[in-house]
Amino acid sequence: MSDYTCPHCKKTIDDEEAVLCLYCGESLGRNAGFMGKLRHPRHTIITVVLIAAVLLGFVLLAVK
């Protein structure tokens, strides 16, 4: 279990899925869930390329 320190009140939080600080209520600046991790532009580009590859593979399979 990894501890995370709140950037506002500097208290440690041991909940790995917490998005808000348990003590001060401020945002921990974490991404929540799968879609939250896609906020970075590089991840978005990778996701679009993977979806395009899957769709292209499906089309090529359907044409055969």
C-alpha cells in the first residue's frame, strides 16, 4: 500500500483511490479511473491509433 501526501495540508493518505483529501477536502490532483488517465494528449493519440487499428482489422476481416 502506498501513502500519498496531500499537497495542501501535507497529511498522508493511504487510500489509493482517493481523489479528494480526507482531512482538508481539497483535490489531490489525481486522475480518476480509466477515462481520467486519458487526459494526457499522448495517451489520447495512442488510444485513437489503437481504436483505428482494431476497426481496420475488423473491416479487413469482413472483406475477406
